[in-house]
Amino acid sequence: QVQLVESGGGLVQAGGSLRLSCAASGSTFSIIAMGWYRQAPGKQREMVATISTGGRTNYADSVKGRFTISRDNAGNTVDLQMNSLKTEDTAVYYCAAWSSGSLYWGQGTQVTVSS
């Protein structure tokens, strides 16, 4: 079992920055990848960025060049640096971790970008 706790969401004006952080606990030794997803009202949850244990990253086209995902050496924390935020980035952001064939989710953190 893996537990994930997100932090760092909030309200920011368009063009601003926020940094999200996700702390993993439990069976962290078995995590093979972590990532961030988001879900806006009335829309499906979508992938924002992922990072493997080897450091390979993957980004949604909509955030490339603006968002950066990173992971600490121990592999227990994953951050998402969000720059040049747009109103369309407003959503609940969820941390995810892949471990032993299962996908784990955090509880989500709200990011609101005002115009």
C-alpha cells in the first residue's frame, strides 16, 4: 500500500506560479513512477506530467514548457512547478503513484487561476 498527500494548491493570478508537492509513504520502495493528473469541473481527469524512477518525464502538450515535474533521490516526494499559469489550468490536481501493479491516488489539491 502507498499513501499520497498533496500540498501547495491555492489561488493565483494568470501568469503566476505555484508549486505542488506530493509525499508518498508506505511501500514506497515498490513505486516505479509518479505523476500528476488534474480534473476540471465537468471534464475527465487528464494526465499532466509523469516521472519514472529512472527520471524519464512525460508532459501533456498543454503544459509543456510551463510545468516541470521533479522527484527527490529517495523517490518519496514528487513536485510540480507550474509557471505561466492560465485560467484553463484551474482544476483539482491529483498525485498518482504506480506500485506493484496498482495505481494509487492522493486526495487532490485545488488550483484556481484567476484572470
